Amino acid sequence: MNKDELMELHFKDIKGPFTLSRREFIKVFGGGIIIFFTFKDSSAFQELSRAGAFLQISPSDSNAYLRIGEDGRVTCLTGKIEMGQGVTTSFAQMVAEELDVPLDSVDMLVGDTELSPCDIGTFGSMSIRFFGPLLREAAAQARAVLIELAAEKLKIPPENLITRDGVVFDKNNSKNHVSYGELAKGQSIGRRLDKKASVKKASEFTVIGKSHKRIDGPEKVTGKAVYAGDIRLPDMLYARIVRPPAHGAKMKSVDTSAVNKIKDALVVQDNDLVAVLHKSPDGAEKALAKVKAQFDSPESDLTHENIFKHLLNVAPKGRTISEKGDIEKGEKAASSIIEETYLNSYVAHATMEPHTAVARVEENKITVWTSTQTPFLVRTEVAQALGMPAKNVHIITPFVGGGFGGKSGQNSQAIEAARLAKLTGRPVQVAWSREEEFFYDAFRPAAVVKIKSGINEEARIPFWDFKVYFAGERGSEQLYDIPNHRVVSYGTGFSEVPGRGVPGSHPFETGPWRAPAANTNTFARESHNDILASKAGKDPLQFRIDNLSDKRMINVLRAGAEKFGWTPAKGPSGRGYGVACGFDADTYVATMAEVAVDKKTGQVQVKRVVCVQDMGLVINPEGARMQMEGCITMGMGYALTEEIHFKGGKIFDLNFDTYEIPRFSWLPKIETLLIESEDPQPHGGGEPAITCMGAVIANAIYDATGARLFQLPMTQERIKERLKET
């Protein structure tokens, strides 16, 4: 069963967001005031549905979100997970704002399939921009319910009451008050408001829009944070699994007899699964070394060098994403026409935490602690693998040590742990090694972009013909004011199983990688615009502004130029300045960089990066800036060094000795700026800043040396080669 079929099963299985009934839910949480909130009554849900995130889920009559306990603490439940992006802090700020409680009185419970409202997953920079408005509405409704309860207790009309710091006051007599905790004392109330409650206006904010420290910070810096690999259960076994040497390889034979000589070692063989288990990780590793397995590996001539030609050969019929005007008419209006091809190689997620899971079977129920971006999908996958109802599968998501899309569709570790726990009757941990993490990664796909465009005598762009192969369409949107343009996509960048939709397209899995497709498409678009600017003899920043009509994009470019200290010059100027802009997750972003290039070695030193974003309402400015800085740092990797080398299904980069990610010694001076926006809605912040990094560094390298790079990553070898040709 492939991922599409599992997703269909997943949605079909959902009868509501909880395995527990309302009575059981209140019992688990020990009373207090439980606020039940209904998606279908929410105006924010309509926006969420338009985004497709909950389109196939039928909302139940009661989706619990918040609990107010006798101690006045507020527990917020969400199906989202925390993987380092700080979303739990922003969620807590939203709750604190609308409930009028101190931020440190809000506890977040995330990614628990028995307690959390059902959620499709944490990805796409959708948490704040789509779930956030729902959460604010829920908290506003909770506050209205508390005012109703206080009105009953104080015998005062609700309109005479105000809230502050977790207390309901008589606005005419502040001594007459009752705290939220007092209202919850001795209660087991599940309330639901029948009328709408309004969220606060921006002018009323005291928590939203203010910088706050991460609520998970103390746990993480002190080492108290619990990840899936930290789970320890009585009688637990550690598993190591026999793996193939290449993708597509089939096991011919396996000899596990030597494992019997290792004390406490256990062998499990179940169809395609061959594993050795031990009470210690080292014991399991030692036992695995004793297994002798032979595989048949398919022959293939595909390599990291000829993959692009292959992709063009197998590309399916194109799908037009957008079209305006007449391309032929635009070509005739151009005084110069430029046609180029842009490439990017396969890129790994390389998360700090490898895929890990711990599973425990108790009677007819299984609990799995796992590192995943999609706990509810894991529930469906485990249920399918074990042949049991999804209601008997409990997925708990501890802190996740990075995902970047790599833990959204690939949940094999959880299925492996669940199968082994069922077969052995004991708790089992499956923690992938770094080699397994690289081998089984669903890589950012290798892709090709072909652009044909031009300029006229006024240095305007009269036409734009954009064709993208196997990256996907995100980031291919036309930003510039071009009268005749077309974008066509050939093949998808999301291949949950090898070659899905296009047989033989990739020799291994590909999938979403932070801002999927947008990095590839932005690299191509912004590199090409730099070429056009140079051809026109124009400053690359001014060329962009001259070809834009979107005021918000112009504003981020101008704000970036002011902060950077940009002075106009046509390229290549020798200064090593680069500029790129983009639009991702409804956020406008502009980036400028300064680089130095050693022409003898091809080594690039990124000296300075300035990044500006207009992301609408900013919940936690410091958190947003952290995400921008993280994107810039990570983006340097795909721009300069990160690349998977392979032959057929055999992966050659299985650790950080050959797969080079950014180091602290690389880091430039990073400056970020958040534009105060008139947009009242929050937009994505976890991905936009990474989209420009390939292009801005490529453009800066060109400005420094006159060498134009057309393939990512721009390694020292590729730069030296281009310098020879320049």
C-alpha cells in the first residue's frame, strides 16, 4: 500500500479527533474547565480548508483545545509537534494573549494522538498562519466561557466584567473578583460557547508581537529535553536491522547462526524484516555484525552526473501552472533573448536526530514514541502494518530533533519498532544509524529548470517561459510585471515511493525538503534575472524594482538595500554583492549578500547576509529572527556543498565525512529585519528565508568574478571550472 492509499485510509478512519470520549478526556485531565471548540464554527477553519490542510477531515461536534486547572494553569492541546522551530512558544503566546493569562502559566501538549485534536502534520510553514487563527478563536471563546462562569459566581452581568492575569474583575469594583483557578476548583466542566467570541485587535496586544524566550529553552540547554531516543522502558530491547547495500536490492539469503553465540541476542525474521535485538545498543550492533546476508542488486547506469539528462528523457507531459499573454508576441518585443538551464543535485535532510521510535504492546493496544512530523499518519501506518484498528494505536511525539520535511512522510522506524514489539512481546527501540539516515532519506529531488526570456530596449522583461522538471511548482510563481509569461511543471518533487507517477524517474525516494521546490525555482528565477540585468547594463537591484509592480516586494527590496548599504553598480562590479527576492508561505523576502572568492581554490567566503521579511502579523519577533538565521545558515549548505553522490541505487554519502553541511566557521555576519506590516494575518516564517540563498550566493559570486554558476551546489571544483571558462 503506497502513501496515497495510506493517507486515504487515514482520513477514512477519522471519526473525530480523539480516541477518548469527552467523559474519558475529562477523567484523564482530572477535572477543571475543559473548553470544547468546533472547527466548523470557526471562520479561520474556512481559510484552513482553502489551503487544503483539513479539507478531508469531517470536524466532530467537540474538538477540545484548552483546559483551565484548579491551579489556574492553562493546558493547550494541539496535533502539531515541536521540532526546533519554536512553534509551541508562539502558540502559548496566542493562548496567553486571548485568555489574558501570564505566558508562563500556559503548558503545551503536542503530538499525542489520544489527547490532541487531529492534525495532518507539521510542515509547509502552516502552523502559525493556519492553525494559529483557530487557536486564537478557541482561546477567545474560552475567555468568554470564563466570564460567563464568573458572572454566575459573582452575580454580576457579563458585560460588567473584565479579565487580567488569569483573574475576572468587576470593572466597577476591582476588589470583587475571582481567579480562573477558583472558577475551576472542584469542577469537571466541559463547556462550549454558543455565540461567537471576538479576538483582540492588534492595538490591544500585550503578548503577541513581543519577543519572548523559548518555553522549551531551559529543557534543551540543560539536557532535560526528552527525544524518542531518550525513552527507556523496563525490559526494553534495542534493534538493529539487516539492510540492503543499494536501493532496489533483494535479499537472496541470510545466515544468522553466528548470532546464537552472543549472550542475550535475539533474532527476528518476519518476511522482509530481519532484525537482531539485544538489551544493549552495543550488543545489538555486535550481533548485526555476525549476520551474513546476500543480495541481488539491480544494474543501473544512473549516476549523479547523468541524472539530469535522464530526468529530461523520462519527463511526463507538462502541466501549465500559470499563463498570461502570448509568449511568441513577447519574443518579438525583445531586443535580446537569453535561454539557460539550471540544475540542482539531490540533497539530504541531515537532521541532528536520526529517525527513532520506541514501541510497547500492552494487550490489544500499542504505544509508539517516535520522531515524526505526522503523528496521526503514523497511527494509520502502524495500524495498517499490525492489522489492528487505529483506535488501538497511540502515538506520542516527544521533542523532534529537526525534520525539514524529512520526517513528514518517512515513518519506517515507527513501523519497524511496532512490528518487532508485537513479535517479541517486549518494548523495542529502533534508532537509525547515521548511515541508515542517509541511505533511507527521501532526498530533495534532483531537478532541472529551463528558462527562456529576454529584455527590450527599455530594460523591461517582455516575456518569460519557465519549465521546471521534477522539483515541483512551489516558488515558480511569477513575481515580476511581465506581460507574457508561462510556467509549466513536468513531474512532481514528491515521490513517497520510488518513481511514483513517473516510473524510473528517481533511483530512490525523494520528498519535501525545507521550502520544497522553492529553493530550486528561486535559484533559477533570480539567477536568470541577474543575467538579464547584466545584459541590460543595469544594477541588479534596480532592474528588479523596475520590473516589479507589487509594492510589498518593492518595499522589502528597498528596506534590504538601506540596511545593506547597497550602492548601484552594473555587474560584475568586483564587489561580490548579490541580491535575490522571493515569495513563500505568503511571506515576502529579500536577501542581499557579500562574498569573497579565492580564484585559485574556488573557495567562497560569505562575509555578510542581510535578510528582510514582510510576514504580516509577527507573533514572536525573536523567534521569527531565529528562523531567518537558521534558514540562512542551512541555505549555505545546499548552495555550496550539499550533494548526494550515487550510482544506481547505491548511495556513496553515508556520513558527514563526505556530506558537508555548514560549519560555524563558515557563518557570515547575519542581519535580519522584519518589516512592520499592515497585513493583520500571520504568515509563514520557517522556510521563506532559505529560498533565496542559492540565488543570492550565485549572484554574488558572479559579481565578484564574472563566473555564472548554473548548478547547485556551487562547489569549489565547479567554481574553478567556470572561472577557467570565463
